[in-house]
Amino acid sequence: MSDPNEILKGLYDETLVGNAPRVLELTEEGLAAGMEPQSLLFEALIPSLEEVGARFERGDFFVPEMLIAGRAMAGAMERLRPLLAETGVETVGTFLMGTVKGDVHDIGKNLVNIMLEGAGFEVIDLGVQVAPEKFIAAIEEHKPDIVGFSAFLTTTMPMFKANMNALEKAGLRDQVIVMVGGAPVTQEYADAVGADGYAADASACVKRAKDLIEQKRAKVPA
Amino acid sequence: MSAAYDGEPLHTVLRSPSKEVTIGHDQRFCLIGERINPTGRRIFQEQLRAGDMSAIERDVKAQVEGGADVLDVNMGVPLTDEPDLLAKAIQLVQSLTDLPICIDSSVVEALEAGLSVYQGRALVNSITAEDDRMEAILPLVKKYDAAVIALPNDADEIPMEADKRLALTEKIVRVATEEYGIAKADIVIDPLAMPIGADTSTALVTMETMRRIRDEHGLNMTCGASNTSFGMPDRHTLGAAWLPMAMTQGLTCAIMDARSPQIVEAVKAADVFMNHDEWGMAWISAHRAKAAATA
């Protein structure tokens, strides 16, 4: 298959059903046929993941389907990322993510990661049980636009505040947007700890993250 | 190493002032009703913050009517005084029902506040294999003569291999019995049932873990049953299949929503097949009660 439209359609369809080997094959075929990496990304992979998110939100798709679609996309991204960097395509933004110290829950965080990557963010995932000092070191290293703290327990939510304090102390608070989320987290709680943004679910997080980045960029004088 | 298991069934006995519930491998499955918990329920949280506890009354009624043997009570509301709230909730629940209570919090002070007002012999939910959790909570379990749920994970990870979960279980038993004088029968292990929706390969690891904890240590086991079907459609059907499977591997109780007749009936049916309901008399009388109610 070397017809670009067929390749794009194939990539879209196979990502939607989470067929990782086929998505990688089609990515290779597309590149071999001389297609641009950004075309594969923006005309097939991202729209497909957006559709996955929309179906999940409607209750038509379930967690495993979202996970395998995300995995299929991640496989293609591994191949495309260096090429996209070469061609100077800008990511929407960089999102540093982690589940707070004391908390090992990661399903929700992983779903958010999938939706962020699907929307064109570069996601750096620090995993679970991330201590404040580890967040700080990673922020200094990667200089992300946004850092996201995830907590699934009412008892680990106070780590948000501990992380915020660590940011202040390191003098990084103004350099990064802070988002918080997780099952027990509310807008009220996000406000109480001084976070910049909160979202109740993965797709709301993508919208909120994009808005926050736009607001921040608008503030910076050109 | 703790002493080898001699095959005698271990009985975890819970009490309210007027009722005793025994959890054991030779007993009928114990349903721990889970709904008295505001996590993820925004309206309930707001009511609790405003001091309105009327929803608890409704939830207790629904769990009792659904067939719960024990009630899990959790008052984890952010930005509140959880110890005070949990103590009040426990007193309220005890005024509404004679079922024993599983006191559920990860806040040590809340567990202590709950234990100090509880009348009877409670189940504490929960500790892990982390030293600081055991150091903080096991003395309370001993002081108030309670039983305790323990999760075989530590600060580093939720182990995905049965061997590691067994090793952490052994650590918990050793520390609880040797350092705090808690009876082995009063340790209920939660073998860590993970959501099937996140990884379909994990359920068999949990089954293996349960089988080995039963055969090698004879300990009672519980789990958060609803967690297993998270992210999947038709969750009641999955729960109704998973629980009887887990029962054959050694699960003796579960924190679950007693409002689902499908799941509750699956458990009661499994009790008959496991010979924990002699001549199926409990099954038959439940059938009669149902028939009478619809007549």
C-alpha cells in the first residue's frame, strides 16, 4: 500500500482499535512512500486518539480500549519523534506528570497521558510515588510548560501542597503551570492548594492544559 | 519466619454489642458493605462538610437490606476534620444497625478516633507492609482489641509477582504477631486485586497469591471487589464471576456493594457449592423470603 490517503485511513482505523503492530507497519509504509511525519501525526494519529477520547467520554469505549489505542499511538510516536524534531515541528507543549509520594495509583494518570499525547503534547511521565524533590529535579531538567500532580487518595492529596511548597522554595513556581487531578480531587481543593488548573477527567484535562498554555503565552510580550 | 500453618481454620471474629460475625475458610463468605464512603460522591461530601449525615442513614439501610454482614465506614472528605467526622459516623451507624464495622481510613488519628468510640470488636482498614504504617497502626489494633486488614505492598511498589506479595505477607504477619502480639487470626490480608480493565494478565497473579496465602498461611483474605471491574462494561456480571472464582482460591470476605443482587446472589450460591451452607438451608430460606416478598 502506498497511496497516502489509504495509509492515513489505515493508520486512523488501526489506532482506533489499538492494533499496535499494524500501526507501526503503516507508519513505516507511509515514511517509505515519502509522506511527511507531521502528516501521519496530525492527519491520522491525533484525530484517531481524539475519536477514542470522544467515544470514552460518551461511554462507548472502555478503559482497555483506550489503553491499547494509546499504546498503538505511542509505538508510532517512538518512530516519529526524532523525525518530527528534525523537521522542527513544535509540540503543543511539554507536560511533566507524576503520581504524588505515598500513592501508587496510575490508571487515571496513564489515561490522561494518552489523551495529552494524542493531542500533541510531549509527556514526560515520572511514574508513581514521586517525591517533591524528584518533581523539582525533573522540572529543572526538562523545563516543562505544565507539571501535573495526580493523587487517588484523600490522604495523599496533601502532597499537592508539599509539592507547591517545594516549587516555591526552589524558585520555580512562576516558571511552570501546575495542574492537579485524581478521583477525590475537586476544583475547590485545587484552589485551596494554589494550583493553576484542575480537570475532572482526561479530555477535560487536555482542554484545560491547552487553555492554560495559551493564557501563559499571551502574557509573555512578543 | 512465622510458624508453619497447621491447617486449623483461623477465625477472625468481629463484634457489635449484640452481634458476632466470624470470618474463616470454613465459614460462609462475609460481605463487607462498602457504600458508607464519600469518595467520588460530591453531594455526599458537601453534606458531610455541612454536618448533614442523613445520607449515611440511607446507605446503611441499603447495605443491610442487600445482605451485608459487616459495614465499611470511611469518611475521607478533603478539608475536614476526618477523625471527628469518622467518630461521629461510627456512632451514628452503630445506632442504626447491629452489624460490626470495618473502620476505614488512611489517617491514623481518624482510625484511633473511630476505634475509641466503637462498641465491640472492629476490623481496621488498613495497613501495608510499610514500617511506618505498621508502627503507627498496629499498637492501636492491639490496644482496642481489633482485627486488621493488611495489604502486601510497600513504599516502592505494588508487586506484580505472587512471590513478592507472599514475602510481604510474611513480613506483616511476623511484625504483627511477634512485635505487637496480635493473633494471626486477626490479620486479614488483601491480596491486591487489580482492575482487570488495566491489564487482563493480573487476575491470575491475584488468584495464585490467594491460593498460596490460604495453603501456606491459612490467613483470611478480603479485597475491594468493585475495583476488579473498574473501567469495564457490565461490571455486576464481572463481579458475579470474579467473587466465586476468588472464593475457591481462598477469599473469605470482600468489601463490596451489597446493593447488587446479582453479585450477592452469586456469592451465596458459591457458599452452597463450597459446602459452607449445609444442605443449602440459607439459600433455600433466602428463596422463600424473596418469594414471600413478591407474593
